[in-house]
Amino acid sequence: MSGTFWAMMALAMAIGLAPAGSQAATAKPPSVPIAVVTFFSGSGGVVGGPTVNSARLAIDEINHAGGIDGVPITARYVDEAGGPTKNVAEFRSLAPNVAAVVGYVSSGDCLAVAPIADELARLTIFSDCTTNALFEGHSYKWVFRTQPPASANALAMALYVVKTHPHLASIAGINQDYAFGRDQWKYFSEAMQVLDPGVKLGAALFPALFSGQYTSEISRVLTGSPALVYSSLWGGDLVALIQQGVAQGLFQQSLVALALGTQGGIEGLKALPAGAIVGSEHSFLLHPGKIANPALAAFVATYHKRFGEYPVSTYPFTIRRSLLALRDAYAVAISRNGGAWPSATQVADALAGLKVKTLLGTMLIRTDHQATYDERVGVSVKSPDFPFTVFNDIITFPAAMIMPPAGETAESWIAKLTPKLLADVPAAQHF
């Protein structure tokens, strides 16, 4: 065999994963190296800090508890900014040197990276990037997602809106012009028409991703006097929308529903008025008073003590779920392998069907590699407990209520729903 082959084998052993299809025993490595990819710069930069903070906290916890069968996780942190072409090139550079790539936020980046992950046979766990297009019509061996698709969040938002504000006259939308933004509006507007057939659709505007300027879109939307304005903007774009919306009277003239309303971080929550409907995107909504869940309360307190801020957005929770899934998949793979260190294929196989205990309940990664998870939606309120806006009247929507079965598209599944589903919506929790 060539020297190149043996060099590749040596590298694979060094990172603890034999090449796909190899029958060679895999030696236990000195570490499990991973790459964590998220935004550090640009309009998405508000995402990076909380993601990295939580990743470091989770990795420290895992390593302090003995790592993965005694092997510590080591991480490098990579800036996602730059677009799909840049991220594909970056992934090709990372893949030979890590056991897994974890993270990513933008749906456009994930759609570009996913086929490359399969091409290079490198385990990849997307912690965000929720476009339904990732798995609808595609089947990947090496790609998993620990965040439910955009349709789940959009349907939960529609259920909350109709349950708490029935018979709205009209809705309008401001969503980013890429896969995720268009998915969000499609699923929300379709769900609204199914659940509340009398609602009329107003302007649906799609400004460029990371444009940061929405005064024109806000003015155009308000011209139609919609009862509700729906937006799935996130990161710096969300902060800009809230600040500009406040200045232009958006929150006074219409009910505002923000699907990803926590994802502007502390800055966004300081600017957010009371009375908006906000989705957690499958994470936690900080509320007045004490947190009843002891494990969750301990995490929030530890995060706040270590980093000087609260984990208010989805990102600290989504990256943590991905890392716990990676840890648990290794544990299952090692057990199935008779206690020996597993191959890359064995770890990937262990992820399919895996149940992971998280701070907010059990996450199931289905055999189609898509995770199922509950969603929380509430209304923004001011509280003397915090120097920023928090949430109340929170409804937790079980995954089975908001996610289509494996193999069925969200669009076809939502079309079959009826207003009778509203009777099954859980009661809101008031704090």
C-alpha cells in the first residue's frame, strides 16, 4: 500500500477514529478533538459568545467527570462568518484533524456543508441551522441535527398566537431572504390559515440576511395595518429590528411575534418592549421568580457566575445538547463494542435513535438523524428581578404536537391539521 494510505491511517488513529469501512482496531486516543463552529464576527457575532461560553462549560463538565471513557474532549473554535463557500473550504480543512465538527447557525452554511461531511465521512452535529430542507429529500450518514426544524418553532408560534389571540384579522411578516427565513414565513402563515381560517395574509417581506436596516420594511408593513407582524430575524438583525421597530411604533401599532425573540442576546432583550410573543427556539425562556428545575437553576447560576451574564438565548442550550449527544453516542458505541474504543462508523450509528437527558427534558435523535424536542413560547414582560425583558405565560409544546413524523414533509403535515388541535394545547404557566 502507498505511504499516503499509512499516513492517513496514522492520522485517523491519532484522533481516535478509524477510517470508514476500516476493520482495524481503533486505539484509544489521548484526546477527542472537535471543532465548534459559530459566528464570532459580523451581524451574527452576538451568537458566538454564548455558544462558546456554554461549549466550554459543557466540555469542562464532561472532562471533569472523566471525559469519554477517560479521554478528554479538546475543542477549537471556528468563526462561521463568511458564507457557504468559505465554510465548505473551512470544513475540508478541519475534517482530517478532528473527530467531529459541532455547531453552525446559518441554514445556508449547513446546506452547503452537509454533503461535504458525507463526502469526507466526518461526523457532523448541527446544533442550529433549522431549515427543513436539510433532511427533506436528503439522507446523510454522517450528519445529525440536535435542533428541531424551523417548522416546529413556526407551528408552536402559530398555536400560541391563535390560542391567546383568536380571530386576528390579518398578519404580515419580515423575514430574512434565505432558506430559513422563507421556511419560517411559509410554515407560520400556512399554520395560521389552517388554525384560524379567517385570517388574511398581508405583506411578506424578505430583506437580505444581515442587512441590519429595516426602517423601510417596517414602514411598508405598517401601511397595511396588520393585526400581527411575524419575524424570525436573529442575531444582530433581530437587535436592529427591535430597536428600529420601537422607534417607528411597530410594537404599539401591531402585535409582534418574534419566533427567535431571545436570539439578540442581552442587548436585544434590553430593547424588547413588553407584550411581544416570543419563541425560545427549543430552549429556555427566563421568567420572573425562581427556577423550579434544580439542574436548570444550577446551570443558569454557574453560567452567570463564570461569564457574568445570563444564558438568555437559545445558543447556550443548543450547543450543550450537541455536546451531550456526542458524549452519549461515544458511551453507547463503546458499550456496543465490548468496551473497546469505537470507530467513526460505530459512533455515528450510536447517534441514530439516541435518547439524551438534557436540562429541559429528553431529546430523541430519530433514525433519520433529526432530533425531537419541546418548544416554549411566551409573552415578554418587565420584571424587577432582571435588568432586561423576560417572559411569562409560557406554554411548553411537546415535540409530538409540532413535529411531523419521520418521512413526511412539514408542509404536507401542517396542511392536514385542523383547529381541533388547539384543544390539546397545554395551559400556559404564569410566574
